[in-house]
Amino acid sequence: KETKSYMQQLFDVFLPAGYPQSVTEDYIQFPHSQDSLQAFSSSIAGMLSSRAVLEGVGVGDASASPTGALLLSVLQESMGRIATILFAHKLGTSLEPECKMYRLAADIFNDTAMVLDCLSPAFPKAARVLVLGFSSVLRSLCGVCAGSAKASLSAHFAVKGNLGELNAKDGSQETVISLLGMLAGSVVVSWVTSPLATWTTLIGLLSIHIAMNYAAVTAVSMRTLNRQRANIVLGALLESGKVLRPLDVPKRERIFERDGVLRLNDQIVGHAYIGQSLEAIIDRIGGQRHGHTGSRDLPAIKLSELVHLFGEEAYMLWFDAAGSDVRIVLKEGATPIDQLKAWTQALLLAHRSKAAVGIGKETAQGPRNLRDLSVSAVGHPELAELKLTMEETNKIFETSVDSLRDAGWNIDLGALETRPGLRMVIARNKNIYSQEGQRC
């Protein structure tokens, strides 16, 4: 029987069984010391803000009312819980695809709440209620973001069906760090009493908290292709034919990226909106709506031509060259791979539009797969462009799907939609095409 050292036995208390084989490679490389430092600094900062709140509600003031403090607490809880419901409803779909962004946003919300707590004693009583109420709202947003992001990251780290144990061990780590932070904070709050010392200490601790969290989040290499990672991976594939691994991408990611941006070679070439309604495409084709009947005129391109062009695909899209934006309509039964194909075609269209007007550094020497394309003079130029980029996209996916899987990407899990989307149903009876909108 192998005997473990005391240090190894201590590590076993806080690490998943079978470590490091039971977790992903980036969990091993994850800066745990920095993660511990950010939790430690947050605990101390939390004690400073709690002291300010107690001072604001009247602790030490003989004229303060316990009932008033209780009602303030009820108001804070009520505002926070309402904010939790609204935030989860509004942005719930985007929490998993953008878990890294929301994990860091959670800490920003929490740190802002601490600053407001420390500012609250300086406000009159009426304004103080609003400040503390807003602080409670920010903490609730932090709870939604942090909870959902933690679930997504834990599911990413666990590779041996050990998600429950991994969460439990992470909880043990956080408990120890928080306990040490509380002990250290007890010393800090007894020594830091003046306003200048309080604010200097608080700003320093919060700066450490944000910096360490940023370092921890940027070290995670997710295996799903959200919008930003799809731009990075597909851009490298189009430019050089190289398939990047998940571990190659974090250093190129932005934690806060604009929603729907299409980037190639780190340059914005357009915007894409996936899961749109068919009406969004009709609006950009140029159809005019009649005020009384609600019908539309399509003077340039018949909708049937567009439907026929994408007849074999699980999506349909339209590119507005003037605004450099792509509207993607998904058909019923569209898979995550179909969504990725649509995003790839959108990236090709946006790049070609930039190159055509001389914008972007790739005009003269663009990506290998893009330079050889030319617009056919037959039919509408818009349809010809759509057809060419669709054919190019199909060629790419004929050879690259298996390569992406072999590189470690989970392309069977959709992460491109960040809002509840629509699905289009095409009925071919009597050549009538219709759409049904349904929630994903």
C-alpha cells in the first residue's frame, strides 16, 4: 500500500479525486494562487464595506431605530430579488456562451457594490436608502453572473463525470480562503479607522481582486465555439488552413467583446445577427410594407430565389453591404454545426465586402481561401455572392469538421446564440413558403 505524505493528504482534501487526470489541462494550469488571492482580498474588502453599512444604518447612534434598519434590509432584499429575476430573464441565454465575460463582470458588480456601501454614510438618509438599494441590486447581478459562470466553468473542467465532486472541492477551497480573509480582515478593520486609510485599503484590495480575477479568467480555454472564438478559429482556418487548439485561443480572446462582431485578423469586418426572423431579411432586401394590408413589395430579388438558393442548407442569410451586417435565419432542425456554417459564410461575406471597397489590410494579400473567389456576372450580384460564399463554406466544412473535433473543439454544442432565437419552417405545398416563430 502506497503511503502518502501529509502534504499530499492535505491536497486530497481540496482537489478532485484522480487529479490531475480527472480535470482538463487548463484546470492544471489555472492560476489557483491568484484565484485564492482574489478571494482573500475580496473577503477583507467585504468587511470594510459591511462596517460602513452598519455605520450608515445607525450602529452607535442612540437615535437610530431598529425598525428602520429592519425595513431597510427588507427593501434591499426585495430590490435584489426582483433584479435577479429580471436579469436572469433578459440575459439568461447568453450566460453560458459568454461565461468568461460574465464571471469577470460579476466581480466588477460586486466591487462596485462595496464602493457604494462605503460611500453610503456620506449621503443623507433618504439618498442613503437608494444607494444601499442599488448596491443590493448589483450584488444580485453578481450572484446571477457568478453562479451561472461557475456552473459552466465547472462543467468544462470536469472530464470524468465528477462535476459534483469538483464543485464540492471548489467550495472547500473557497471556504478556507474566506475564513482566512475574515481573520485577516478582523485585524485590518481594527487598525484601519480613518476615512483616508479606509479608502486607500479598499481601493488597493479591490484592484488586487479585479487583477487576479482577470488573470484567472484569461487562463481558461473553453472548448465550445462562441462568437468570438468562432471568429478566431475560423479566421486562422481561412487564412492559413491551420486548426487552432482550445489552448491556443485564450491569449487572443477579449474578455469584453462587442456582441455580434465579425473579426478577421483582429480587424472588425462586420456584424452578424443569428436566430433572426424572416422579416429581418425582407426588410434588408428592400421590401416596402403596405400600411393597410401589411403586405410587401420585393422589387429587386424574389424571396423564392433566396429560399431556393439555400434550399439544401439549414439556414438562410442576407448580407447588407452598406451596413456590413449579416442577418441569419435558422430553419427548424438546424444543428450547432449548421449554425457554425452560417457564421462562417457571414465571415466570408463581410471580409469580401471590405476587400471590395479597399478597406482592410487583406485587400492585396488576403486569406488564401478568399483571394480566389470572384463574383459571377450572371443574375443578381447579391445572389451570386451568396452562392459563391456558400460553396466555399461547404468546401471548408467538408474537410474541417473532423479536424476541429480532433483539435479538441466541441462543435456539437451550440454557443453562437446569445438571445432566444426563432426557427423558420418552410412548407412546400403548392409552392407556398411560410414561417413559424418558436422559442428555442
